[in-house]
Amino acid sequence: MELYQKSISQLFDLEKFLGRINPDQYTRQLPDLSQTSLGQHIRHILEFHKCLLKANPQNPVVCYDQRERNQKIENDKNVALDTIREIIEATEPVREDFPIVLNILSEEEADMKIESTFTRELWYVYEHSTHHMAMLKIGAFLLGIPDLPQNFGVADSTIAYRKTQAFKN
């Protein structure tokens, strides 16, 4: 499956996840997750996507550090669902790779600028999202939300590795 489609599929998985939780579960601070909520992790995932999708060949700068941090996404799962749909619509027509300048803010030194590409950054956002989906899976377990898909929040490389181990046993 091509990367763009994988990214969209992952967003559909998030949409399904949101359909399984209620508003209280979405916003409840979880002590075992450093007092974060499922909504905070969802917001974080979506804002990384939105940062990347602002880039284009005429304005190729991406700075994940200067993301919006929209409290509405964090506190209202319906806003999160709307945002997921917006991101899917914005991602579907993008298929061309182009150079990106990644701007990284730093307290210790001057801001760093790193050359990258849109596709490389899409892979980063996909993997970063997978990590936060693993946190969502833990949060769902803590909240008693049963039966999430087995590979929800599991990296592609881990899934592939597990398949090779299954053949060895």
C-alpha cells in the first residue's frame, strides 16, 4: 500500500477509535498516562498532520514545534472527527513529492533547518501517529474500552517482524 493511502487508512482507524469512546472518556485525565487524556493524544496526532499539509512547493517550510494546539480538538471529539475528515480530504489529492525545509526550534542554539521531502515527513508523521496510537490503546485499556484491533498502535516494522517469528515457531 502506498504511503499516502497508509496515512489515510490510519486516519480512518482513528475515526473508528473515536466512535468507540464517549465524551467523558475522550477528555478524562489519566494518571497512568502522565495526566494526559485521549483527546490530547488525538489533538497531537492531528496537528502534526495539519502542520505538514500546510507545506507546498511554494511554501515548503514545516515546523511541528509551532503547531496550533487547538483546545477544541482536545476537548470535543466531534471537532476531532471533523478535523480527521478535513485532513483526509486534504491528503487524498497530494501525490507529488517535493523538497521540504524542516524548521526545528531549540532553546540551546539557533533554530535548526533540515532538508527533507514531503514524503519523508509524511512517513515521520505516520510513525509518530502510530506511537501516539499506542498510547491511545493503553488509555483505552485503562478506561475499560475493549477489543481494539490487534495492530492498532503497532508499528509496521513490528507487525512484519511478528509475522517472521510466527513462521519460525
